[in-house]
Amino acid sequence: MAITIFQDLARLQSLPESGPPILSLYLYLRPAHRVEKAYRTVAKDLLKDLEARLSETDRALLEPEAQRVREYLQEVEPKGKGLALFASQPRNLWVIFNLPTPVPDYATFESTPYLRPLLAALDEHEQYGVLVVDKRRSRLFRVFLDQIAEEGHHKDYVLSKHDQGGWSQANYQRHHEAHVHWHLKHAMDLLLAVHRQQPFDRIILAGTEEPLSELRTLVPKGLRDRIVGTFHIDGDAPESVILERVLTIEQEVERRQEVQLVEDLINTARAGGLASVEPEEVLLAVADGCVHRLVLVEGLSQPGFECSTCGALWLRPDLSQCPRCEQPVHAHPDVIERAIERTLLADGRVEAVQGPAAELLRREGGLGAILRFRLPVTVPAAGETTPMT
């Protein structure tokens, strides 16, 4: 197995700037859109708008790429929360990324691929180094998202245990233990060498019980903070089995990180810092481009209103005019989803939390934000209006 994400990204980044244009298409795969496959309509609209902006020559070049995208979305249901697609038949290019995080809907047709949203989405996820050992062999893997690749392996000659008694057995046993120790040092050297070339964000140690126990003692001080888990497994276990165990630990790490994120968010908001856990205040911050990171309970959904003039989002029922600018508002079936879209368009990040973190945030209203700067206005109470600044 290989981490094709890195291979595909490297190919895109190495494409020459001169040459036929490349279609770059991003889709936010909203949960509501999956039911009716509405992402197909979004893609068609994006391509239609893109075509209208192009010259006659470029429109002719775009059409076969657009047709291929339409056919693909008709036949295949994308996975994850975001899709990034790059296509150019003259360059023999067709690369697709199914992303676990949302990306803003966008399409371009330029001589180079538009990679900024893709790089931002990939940057939110961590690379795991997984060192698997037994008494004779070590294997090092890199795991990213749901892909695994072997980064290196090492095998040492280690004396077998001696079954005879007496002095000979004790002497032989010492030699056996020394050989195992040297082998595990070689395994750790392999980990360090690869880490220096392309660092791991997190590290997991695995293997059979005896060598794994000793391996823990050999981790250098500079890597100890990166160790997030261990598990017992045969040294020759298939990559698919190793990946499954790693993804379980990765989910546990993510849940702990989410709890820390929500706790920091709540504490910062209560201290009057650049954060908020008041839902309407958060929605106004989205409208004003203040949000660096939107944090919400996974699956949160709420109907509300959007102001056609100032863009403010409201959760209040039966609203006829914007409490902030007194202009007409229109009903929106899900203002939370709208807040996600607008955060992404403003180059903000979105974090949907689960488990214990979701419970913590739900007590505060289910929605929070880390802010770029302080809100320019306060949230008007029901029945009040506040002039725009």
C-alpha cells in the first residue's frame, strides 16, 4: 500500500506553469445535499458560472473536462465532507481527493491547479509514525488519513534462547538479551532517521510484548511527547490490520484534542478573550468575517434567517427585519450550515466535535468560535436594533 495523497499532491505541485489549462473543482459535501445528490447541481452551477467568465477559446477547452466531471458525479458518490478534483485531458490529469473536512465550493480553469483549499484541508490532519517490532525485525510505517505506507524495515540476527541449564544457559541468555537490545536500538535509529527527513506529528509503538516493553525505554527525550499509544501485534502482521489498530488510537487522540479545544474555547470566552460560545454572537462574527475557527457539535442544524443587506444570520423565530440594520430578512432552512459555508469562504476553519467534547459544547449552546478580532458590534436583544459600524 502507498499514501497516494502525497503522490498526487506532489504531481500537482510539480506541473509546469505553461500548458493547457486545468480544471480545479472544490465541493462542500453538505449532509443535506447527499439525500438528493444536490452536490451534482452545485457542481453544474459552478461549472456554468465558470464558463461564463471564460473566453470562447477556453470555453471550448473546458467543455470536455466539465462533461467528465458531470459523468463522474452521476456515477460515483463522493466520500467524506469535501471533494477536490483536478482535470486536464491534454495533460492526462485526473486527480480526486475525498476529504474528511469541508472545503468551499469553488471552480477555476487556469494553467496551474488551485491548491490553497486542498493544502489547508490536509494541514488540519496529522501524520502518524508507527514502529512495529519483534525480537528480530522492525517495520516503520507512515499513516495519513486512511492510508498507510512502509517507510523502512530492518532485520537483525538474534541468538535464540538457550534451553539447557547451568552457566552456559545464563551466559547464552545474556548474549540473547544483548542482541535483542541492539536490534531495538537499530529500530529506534530507523525511526529517528525517517523522522528527521519528514517529521511525524504523532508516534505509535507496536509489537510483541517483550521487545515492545524494552522499546519504550529507548525512546529519546525529544520524541517522548509525540508518543500517543502502544498496542501488541505480531511483527509480521498485515498492513491492513496495523492500519485498523492505528485508526482506533487516532480517533481516541482526536476526541481528547477536541475536549481540549472546547475547554480552551469556553475558558477564553469566559475570560473575555478572542472567543465566543454565544450562538447569535458567533453567527454575527461569521457575518463580519471575524471567525478564525468555527467549532460546533457534529450534526448541529437549526433553521433561522439571513439578512439580505448586512448578511447577519439569526436564530430567532418569526423575524421580519434584521435586528441589526432593520432591513428585510429571508428564512433559511439551516443557518448553521450557512455559517459553515461562509466561514470556509472567508478562509476560516471548521471543527465539528463529537463525544465528550460535544457534550461540553452542547451545554453552552452547541456553537462557538475562535475569533480573529473582537466583534465590532454587540448582539441586540430581541426587539432592539443596533446600527452597523
